[in-house]
Amino acid sequence: MISTNYVGSVVKILEIPRRKILKNNIIITQFRVQFPQVRKTSIVSIILWGSLSWDILNYYKINDYIIIEGYLSIQSHSLYNLKIVEIVVLKVCPYLLNFKDK
């Protein structure tokens, strides 16, 4: 069973984005992010398509905070009692970026 909702939130980038090329030459980028919460840690996977994918790879790094808007998808697997959460992102805006020089 899959349910989807439109969501907007501030998230923290946890890992280096991974770029993939699909069969029909569409570039997607996938990586994990964290919702900034005090009590519970929520980590989800996000997927970006096309030019947004290119922007994420060029402008954002680990530990940057971004504002995202997109469709939240929750897939339930009854066999393992597991829920997989993904967000397909439609808009990205910078929120809090790290500009530390090495």
C-alpha cells in the first residue's frame, strides 16, 4: 500500500548525493536527509529529477539545511513490518549553508 501527501519542510543533508541515470537518459539524484526535531530523529530518502538534481550536486554539501517541497511517499511492507519513506522533491531553497574554507 502506498500513500502520498504534499509536504514542505526544512531538512539537513546527511550524505553525499548519489547521481543515477535511468534508461531513458533522465538524471536523478538520491540521498538521505534528516528532519530537525528535538525528541525523535526522522531520516528519509529524497529523490530529485533534472535540473534540481544538478543544482543539488553543485551547490549543497553535507550538514547544509535546505527547504524542500515535494510528494511524501510511504510504502508499507507487511512481511517485514517495515515502512519506507521517500520524498520526490519539486522545489529546493537554501536555508542555512556552511561556508567553511579548508
